[in-house]
Amino acid sequence: MTKNKRFEKVYSQSMGSVEIWVDKETGVNYLYRQNGYGGGMTVLLDKDGKPVVTPVLHSGF
């Protein structure tokens, strides 16, 4: 049984230390940063402080 994944990595920089992930249900973009053994994820904001949202196609997810 294949499960659909909710999050999709759409951008990677510096060998995976900075990534952008998109929630395929809501379209909300998240910034992930890794450094050594630590890391963190936060909502990616636009210049007005609002979440960056990628349009999503609802195709039976």
C-alpha cells in the first residue's frame, strides 16, 4: 500500500542545510534549517508578514 505524503520538498540549498517544504493539503510553505545536530522549521513569510501559500490541486489527496 502506497501512502501519499503530505509534505513535499520543493527547494534545497547548501547540501540540504536550507530547505523549503510545502504542505500539499493547505499549500503553506515552511522553511527548514539544519546545522550540525540541530534544526528547526517555521512558516515562510512574505514581505507583509503573511504565510507564503502555493496553490494546491486537490486530486484525491
